[in-house]
Amino acid sequence: MSALLFLSLLLGACFLIRNADSLTLSSPMIHRFSAAASGDSPARKGSPEYYKLLVRSDVGRQKRRYRTLFPSEGSETFNFGNDLGWLHYTWVDIGTPNVSFLVALDAGSDLFWVPCDCIQCAPLSGYHGSLDKDLGMYRPAESRTSRHLPCNHELCSSGSSCNNPKQACPYTVNYYSENTSSSGLLVEDTLYLASSEERTSVHAPVIIGCGKRQSGGYLDGIAPDGLLGLGFGNISVPSILARSGLVQNSFSMCFRDDDSGRILFGDQGLPTQQSTPFLPWEGKYLTYIIEVEGFCIKNLCPGKINFQALVDSGSSFTFLPDDVYKRVALEFDRQVNASRIFSDESDWEYCYKASPLKMPEVPPLTLKLVVNKSFVVTNPIILLSSKEEGSVVFCLALQSSPESLGTIGQNLMTGYRMVFDRENLKLGWSHSNCRDLDNSSTITLSPPPHDRTENPLPTDEQPRSPNSSAVSPAVAGRAPTSIPSASSPQVVAQLVFLLLLAPLAVIISGE
Ligand SMILES: *[C@@H]1O[C@H](CO)[C@@H](O)[C@H](O)[C@H]1NC(C)=O
Ligand SMILES: *[C@@H]1O[C@H](CO)[C@@H](O)[C@H](O)[C@H]1NC(C)=O
Ligand SMILES: *[C@@H]1O[C@H](CO)[C@@H](O)[C@H](O)[C@H]1NC(C)=O
Ligand SMILES: *[C@@H]1O[C@H](CO)[C@@H](O)[C@H](O)[C@H]1NC(C)=O
Ligand SMILES: *[C@@H]1O[C@H](CO)[C@@H](O)[C@H](O)[C@H]1NC(C)=O
Ligand SMILES: *[C@@H]1O[C@H](CO)[C@@H](O)[C@H](O)[C@H]1NC(C)=O
Ligand SMILES: *[C@@H]1O[C@H](CO)[C@@H](O)[C@H](O)[C@H]1NC(C)=O
């Protein structure tokens, strides 16, 4: 009964949070790779051992622990604003001959999938407002380096439903955003990476979801060209790269305030960075959860509050448990020196009018993370254009969530190099303009097919107003106000259900 109640609460919540939802709940999918035996027995062709050896030999040829690796097209990431659901994207090349994909980067999920042998995919052309070329489709049959992953592979989670252990492994991932899923077959193929130190091209065999059918948000302008899951799961690209010994078990994402950024595999950050531990759930590290133990607005730090939060680059905005949200928002409102405005059109509750020439000082927000670490939010507001000439509107870019688990979305990570140090099970952060990571990470090993060093939409022209969002969609038929950016697959949902169930049960039995 509580489960049902929860479900409806959650669905209701999603519905209410029109703009940026993205909490990343869901169901089984991830945590049931059978820990298949490896053993030293001679490997039959097609057996898990065979593939393991294959991977090992591929990697053996280039075995070397690089300090950092990044996609062969460069470490740059891009946020196209409202056009592509406010997520960060990067270009990756896969297969032989290689095909490029503009994939969304999602720390909240594991699988790397791309549109492939499409039965139902998002339109791959018509993005010329934001991109200067059409998006790619993957055809494993045309790639000399592709192999279907067999059902008996340890990373084939739906293996038990296969009729034949040799058949290609099917997958379905349901994401938290309503009706949003990707399904198809798992394939192993080459992902091209580059190393800044060695100036070499690294061919990494990874597992790719050949996404034949997408639904929901994925047909509506979110991740139309695929999603790169960066989670803890064994099937994720960071996990595969670390297991194969190419890099340390860590990666970083850097977020510039002009909506561009960087991704570096193997990056463990600076010795001087701050850090906070990741928290396990039932003894397992399934996703990037940290503990928040307080907040400050300017110098005022109300008493202790404790909540756990997902750190999720696949979430455009930030969600706080409702009681925390109210305290943060009220304190912000008390300290901001501007007149509040109320609008039905806005997805944000605390909005203020200001003169663009004389922006009031925005009281800084600091999150206190375990233990006694300060995470100073560079930019807690979102600027909207105003219908009134000569004025701008800014809003506190936080949303309330009915859940006890918060989500720290990419908007709070602006100005930071965020290090997902999976080896030491901690989140690290340090101020960065992202260019300081750059030295050689911008070298391209092959001439880039097109110039994309600049974000096509300069920050101040980003379609940030509810008004302009009606004009911007590059994808026909997308409702501009419902931008589910959620992208975490099922496992997280379960996690959240569980986390939520506990407090609810307490409330119920207490009454
Ligand atoms: C991931 O792989 C390791 C061994 O490679 C195994 O011990 C672990 O159980 C796997 N994790 C999951 C969630 O399957
Ligand atoms: C991708 O393919 C092009 C042309 O076939 C080739 O020149 C380039 O080197 C390839 N990129 C990588 C990273 O192998
Ligand atoms: C999800 O699918 C169900 C059943 O097809 C439909 O009733 C519902 O409106 C869909 N929700 C969204 C947000 O599209
Ligand atoms: C608040 O704003 C007004 C007008 O913009 C300004 O005159 C005043 O000095 C500000 N007060 C503080 C405390 O910043
Ligand atoms: C954290 O800070 C509080 C207050 O400043 C202090 O009482 C406490 O001892 C600190 N805890 C640790 C582990 O440093
Ligand atoms: C808002 O949208 C209307 C109609 O699309 C347009 O005429 C108007 O110029 C827009 N206002 C701003 C500030 O973009
Ligand atoms: C970049 O280059 C500068 C000067 O050449 C050097 O001091 C710095 O350590 C380099 N940074 C990285 C990340 O390699």
C-alpha cells in the first residue's frame, strides 16, 4: 500500500515539476549482472571468457595507464540550453569506419546507447539552429569492429530471458522521466579516445546499446543522438576503461559558466581539491550520492539540516527536499535586495525583477557537505528575459522535491571541476574555468569534421525565458514547458523508492 501511495506521489510530483524534473528514479535493470565465473578454463568462442580475453588482448596491445583520456574529437562538452534539454553533451566516435555521435553525459545512469538500426528514434536532422550537421546513426553490421554481446555474457542483464545463450543480448532501460526508455541489443565496439600526454589515439572496446527504439523524452529533444552513462555500474564507459587498466578509476566533468565544459576519464583532480565521500546504499555503490549537512545564505547558516543528494550531470537543475527547499528559499528571499514578482508562466517560485544595468548582489549560497566542507555555489540563479523593456528577471534556480533525496543538478556545478573518484569513493571539486585543464586536451588527432569550439548560443542569448522557449525547439512538436531532463535508469528509482519508503513508514506508524 505504501508502495502504491508512493508511486502516485512520485508521479504527481513529476507532473508538477514541469520544467526541469530529472530526479532519477527507476527499476531493476542495472544491479543484476550475474557475477559470472571467469576461471582459467580455455575460452570457448562466444563464451564470457572468450570476450574477456578479447577485451584483454585488445587492451594489451595498448596497455598503459594514461593519466587522462578524452573522446577523440576533444574533451569539450556543450550545453545547448533549451534546445536539447539543458544537458551537457560531447561528441564521440565509435566503430570502424567511425561514426560520430553527440551524446548526453549522464552521471545518473550506466548504459552508453546510441540511435542504431532505428525502428523508433528521434529525428536525426533539423538541428541546424544549434548544430552544423545532422546527427549520426549506428549500424553495427557496417562496423568491422562490432560484435554482438551474447546473452551469456556477464554484462547481459536480461540473459535469463534469452532462448539461446549465443543470441545477441537484448536490453531495455526505463528512465525516470515518464515513458522514457531505450531498447535494442548490446554490442561491443571501439570507442576512440585520445590522451593528452601521449598524443596518441586509444581504441577502447566498450559496450554500446544499439538503441533501436526510444520513447518519451528521447523522442522529444532529450539526447536525440544517444546517452553516455557515467555511473558506477560495470557496463558504464568509466567502469570499462578502469577495468581494462587504461586509466585510474575516476573521471571529471568541468562546467563553465558559458555552458561549455570538459570531460576527462581517469582524472582524479588536484591534491588541493575539497572532497566528500560517496554514500553506499545497502552496502553497494550504485550511484553518486553524497550527504548534505547544512546550508548558508551569505554568512547566515541556519541550524543543522541533513539530507542525501544525488550528484547528477544528467539533471539540468537542482531539487531539494521540500523542507530544506523552503528554508533555503525563505532565507534567500529575506536577504535578496530586489522586488519579488509572481508569474504563472514561470517554472520557478522565487523570481525577482531587476535592472540589467544594476543587478543587485545575489546572496551567495553555500552547501555544507560532510564533513565540514563548503561547496560554494557559483551561480544559484537563472536569468530570464523579461517582457518589460529595460528589466530582467532572475529566479532562484532550485526546485522543491517531495522526496527525501535531493538532486544536485549541473546548474549548481558551474565553475567547478567535479571529480567522480570512484576508486577512493569520493566526490572532489575545485574551482576551474575548465581551460586550465586544457593544455593539450584540445589537440585533435584527426581534423575535426566541423568547427565546434564555440558554443553556438552565447550565454546571454540562451533562450532562457519561458517566452523564448516557445521559439527555440529544434525538434518539431516538443512542448516547451515540459523538459524532462531526467536520465537515470531504473536502479535509481528503486533506490529512491526505498529511501522514501523508510521515512513514510515512520510517519504512518507514528500516527
Ligand atoms: C562488477 O564486477 C565485479 C567484478 O568484475 C563484480 O564483483 C561485481 O559484483 C560487479 N558488480 C555488479 C553490480 O554486478
Ligand atoms: C575516423 O575516420 C576517419 C575517416 O575514415 C579517419 O581519418 C579518422 O582517423 C578516424 N578517427 C579515429 C579517431 O580513428
Ligand atoms: C505515458 O504513457 C501512458 C500510456 O501510454 C500515457 O497515458 C501517458 O499520457 C504517457 N505520459 C506522458 C507524459 O507522455
Ligand atoms: C537595495 O537596493 C536599493 C535600490 O536598488 C539600494 O538603494 C540600496 O542601497 C540596496 N540596499 C542594500 C542593503 O544593498
Ligand atoms: C565541524 O564543525 C563544527 C562547528 O564548527 C565543529 O564543532 C565540529 O567539531 C567539526 N567537525 C569535524 C569533524 O571537524
Ligand atoms: C515573446 O514572444 C512573443 C510571441 O512569440 C514575441 O512577439 C515577443 O517579442 C517575445 N518577447 C521576448 C522578450 O522575447
Ligand atoms: C598546463 O601548462 C602549464 C604551463 O605549461 C602547466 O603549468 C600546467 O601544469 C599544465 N596543466 C596541466 C593540467 O597539464
